[in-house]
Amino acid sequence: MWSRGFLPLRVRSEGSYRLRPAFPGTAVVLGDGTYEVLSETELPEDGLVVYRLRAWPEGEVIRDRAVYGSAFVRAAEADRQRARVRDKARPWRFLLYPVVGLLPEEEQERQCDRLGLYAVTATLVSGLVESLGVFLLILAVARGSEAGRAIMLVSSLPGLVLLVLPGLGRAFGAVFLRETGGSAPVTLAFDALRAFGALRERHDRSFVPLTRSAFWERLGRADEVEPLPDGTFVFRGLLPHLTWGGGRRLSVGRDFWSVAPEPPVLSRGRLVYSYRIEPLGEPALAAPPQDAYAEEVLSEVRREWDAFNEGFAWLTSMLPADVQARAFDHHGGPLAARRATVASAVATGVLGAYVLSFLPGPPADPLAPVFGCVAVLLLADAARRIGVARRGRYAPSPFRVLLPSHSLRPERLAWHAHRDAEREALAPTGRT
């Protein structure tokens, strides 16, 4: 089979004695026949790639099947177009990193995947450039000010210094926590555009790359299970099963199953992970459930949240509702969070009353209206959250945008591990 570029096909691997068994190539369906891919040879002088095929061996289990046709060719051409875009963007990476790093996390991950950048590096470079730009602005204002504006300059410097901190915070998160995040003004602008309908949020999160919201959505999907005639099962999902490596044993009741991972396949923009489950010993009575791996990951997430909530349940009660659901649902849901919610709301109300006690302040105080609005907002938020908690619902605080919910260990560890595993799985295909 001659192609004008590489195709998403896997060649046969003969393996090595005792260390790794032979693994069949992709089963290519051409017309009425099925063939196995044996080798892949590039001819640079002709710009062609030659795939050597043979009729599918009788009795060999088909693990990866591709129907050669117009849809398959379109998918391959889309992948080649992506490679061309990355080749064009490669010389301009030093300019793209600080710009793309300003985008919100979800959009930043997608654009970095499209341009062949690393989102964590983009956040780091963008945060440092943002902080450096504000620092240079401070120096320019300081040098260009007149003596008569010295008091105004001194009063404005603390505010400018505060503008340096968000960029440094993003850079810190990228270096020490491998977190991605965009600039606050740019993120607010994207949220405003979505609110007015100028931008639409991507609802189908099954496509590469694996963003944070896509990770939690895919974790809620059960694997597809295909029973085979020999009594084994093939589990297929959109998340890498990190603990389902070679040598893993799954137990269901008194039955035990061995796990044999298969190479992931990139199909129509989705990376599909397959795992062959074989019974050990006597024929098994029940196969592992479809959500076996998802429950394994969620159990570890819940243990992390339980450890965190031993001292910081009040902080968790202020986070977004979906985060609180992962932290409290296994203990009774909103009812388990009610005490922490009321405690944090009362503390917020006390803080609002304390700030309000300083008003109206000195005559012509320019900060009095600001502190007044903050105090009213704190009191209103406290009353609203207590009312919502009493109605049996999660009551996130509007100040959650200032809290590092995504950087907390329970929300970060599993997401980072699967994100890195997907990036590693895509590396051999040249997509990173």
C-alpha cells in the first residue's frame, strides 16, 4: 500500500523472548479482505510511504482494526495538516509561548496541542513576561514622574506591585506544580465573550488534548467492553489506565484477571486505550465492571480529599460545586458540607461586619467606597450561602475565583498523571 504520507497504522512487533510477546500489526480492511501491517518504509526521494501487508493470519485475534476508505484518508490528511502547522510554528516558538500562555487554561491546552507547544512552559514564559512588563512599567513611571507628583507615585506603586504578583504566581505554579493558567484579564475577557455569545465553549471533550475538564468528564464515562470468543474481554476507554500495566491482577469476588495493555490508537482525533483482560485459573463467573478503573482513580481522589478536609473543610466549602461534589459526595453530599459551609459563611460575615465598622472613615477618603462595597458583598455572600446550605445544596462562594482550587493536591495529582501519560502516548506519533 503506497501513501503520500504516514498513516495511523501500527506495524507488527515480533517482541523478544520471555520479555515481550509478539504483537500483531493493525488489521486493515480493504474491500472484502483483512490484512496485517508488517512494515512501514519511507521513500524520501519520492515523498511516499510504503506499507507491506499480508492476509490476516487465521486464528490471530484482531486488536486494532482500520477500514481503509475516504473517512480513514480524511483523518490521516487532518493529522498531516496538523504536522504541517507545527512545522510552520516551530521557528516562532519564542514569540508564541508568551502570547499563547495568556489564554485561559482550556484554550491554552488546545492551542499548545495545535502548535506543538508545551502548555506548562507557555504558562511559565507568559507569567515571567507579564511580570517583567509590569515591572518595566513601574520603572518608567518612576523615572518619568515629576517632583510634584511624588505623592501620587508612591501611592500608586503598591497597586502596580500587586499587578506583578499574578504573573509570578502563574510562573510559580508552572515550575513547582506543573499547572497551566492564563492571565486574569484575558480570562475575564474570554468569559465575557462567552456570556454575550461571541464565543462558544467546546462541549465534546473526547478529542485530544486531555484538558482538565475533559479529564473529569471522561472519568465519568464507563469503558466499552468487548467480549471475545476465547473468554477474554477488551476494555476500551479515552483515558490511559495508569495502574493497568503488565503484571496487574484484577479481582472480582473470588475471580482474578490478568491485564495486558495494548498500544493506544489515535482515531478521528481521539486517543483510544485498549486493555485485554484474561481470566486466571478456572473460567471466571463475572468480568470486572466497566467503571472499574474510574472507581479506582476516584477512590484515590476521595482519600486525598478526606485528608485535606481534616483541617480545611471550610476552604473546600467555598470552592465550585463540582469540586465540592468530588470532596463530599461519598460522605453524604451537601449535608456533609453544611457545617463547614456555615462556619466559613459566618467567618465571612464577621469579616464583612469588621470592615464595615471602620466606615465612613476620614473625610474624603478615596478607599471608603471600595471598602464599603467589599463589606456589603461579604455580608450578602454569608447570608446567601447559609440559605443555600439549609436548602440542601452546595454553596460555593463568589470569592472562589481567588482560591487555588485547581492547584490543590486532590484536584491536581490524578489530572497531571493522566495528562502526562497522554502526552507520552502521543510522542511516538510525532504529534508533540
